[in-house]
Amino acid sequence: QTVGIPTPTVCSPPSRTMADKPKIDPFEVAQAWRELEGQWQDDYRGISIEGTAEAPRVRFTHSQFRPISQISVTELTFHPATKSISFTVNFPPDDTNTTGKAHWHLFAGGRIRFNVNGVEDEDTMQRPGRQAARRLNRGSAAKMTQLASKAVGLHHDVPPYAGGDWCLPVLHTEARIRLSPEYIAATSVHFNQGRAPPEAICEQAEQQALEQHGIPATPEWIQAYRFAARMLTKEERSEVFFLKANDKLFRPGVDLPGRAVAGAACRVTDGAAVDMAEVLATMPRAVLVASTGT
């Protein structure tokens, strides 16, 4: 997730509101709206459904694809009979979408249909707040998903969850593991060959850190641990060296067109320092692959 995401802006006024047909009971309309209203997110973006059933609004809270200041939402229609909402997402056209439009249809269960450049696709989104409530009811990963009123997340309008009160000590332990001679020896083999280390090495560090704090290293706890770390403030994350590096270097939301790539780089062949701008000047075209791991 990126740091420094612009403050979300309210979407454009909807050109449509609630679908006229079929007619259903007002109570059912209200119930259908309650099942849609609020926060939805997946691994790449988040949206907030607001307003009323008669005048719905949708806005993006974060996106890894483009700055949310460039995104607007129009043509909203609430469909109470199917407990769903459809709308059009507008953004500057690019090579991946020459129309600058994507049509979304989100259902209360989280299923979402996309129509991009005339191509249909499906995915799922989740309700963070309701997921937390379900986990608490099941007693699964309760410590990691309890609501905390003083928590401040990195993503605007995403409901805060417990973060620093339990995951910061674990993160500091993971940082010590990542700085240990054993971890450095295991990862340097891959770095020296110009490759990122296998994900399993990083996951093992997470597991060891959790277990040292008496937390079972199950897949559910690991995912909750990662989520809690993402929800820390920028200041809290800066206490952990690998999170600080991630926040500084991994910024997929930065608007790059028109900017020059410059700075020192390491030449793989002999390890010498070179200027990135000079290297790129010798190439008519180049593809840059960047990773905070390398």
C-alpha cells in the first residue's frame, strides 16, 4: 500500500439513483441499502458507498493503479431487488484503457462485475468492518481484528484496527531476525545472483517473530499480522527499517509521465556505481523492473 495517498474527493453527482423496477417493499429497500452502504476493498483499491438509497454516492478511498484525485464516479444506480449498485468509473485514458471508463456492478455479497473496453470480468471485494465482526464472533484472530478507536490507518476512510498495541513488538522482532547473520546469508545468495529471495524466507521470519511473542503462526494470524502492519501510521512504520524502506521506495500511485529517472545505481557486471540517467540515455527504449526487496 502506498503512503501519502491524496485526500479522497466526493464523486460527481449521480445521473441515476435507484432503479425503478421491480417495485419492492420500502423495508426491503432499506435493508438492501444497509447491506451495501459503507467500505469495500480488495488487494488493490477501496471504495466507500455513501448517501442514501435515493441518492447514492461512491468514492474511491485508495487505489494502486492511479491517484484517486484522477478518479470520479458517475451513472450510479442502486438496485434494491438484487441488492447491488452499478456505476461508471472515470479516469484519464491510457494504453490499458483508451476510453477512460470502467463499468462496475457490485453486489452485497462482495461479488463485482467489471466491463472494461467491452470485456466482462468478475472479482470480489470485502467488507473490513464486517469481516472483523465475523472473526470476533468466531473467536478467530480476535486480538488482531478488534476495532481500536485511536488507531490511524494509512488509507483514508478505511476503518482502523488494532495495530501498534500488539503488532509493533512483533515487527521489531521480525526486524531483528531480518538483520541476523542467518537471514542475511540466506537472502544474499539470491541478491548476488540478481534475483529476489524466495517468499518463503520472508514468511519464515514472520512465523518466527509471531511465535516468539506467543502467537500461533497460522495462515489466518499471518494475514492479520500483515493487515495490522499496513494499518499503522507512517510514524509507527518508520520505526521498522523494512517498512520504512517500503514506504519510501514502493509508491505505485506516483504519477510518472513527464518525470526523469535519475540517481545512483549499481552495475551488476562489476558492482560499480553508475548514474541511472546516463545509462538510460544510451537506450532508445527500456523497461524498468523495481523491487523494494532488491
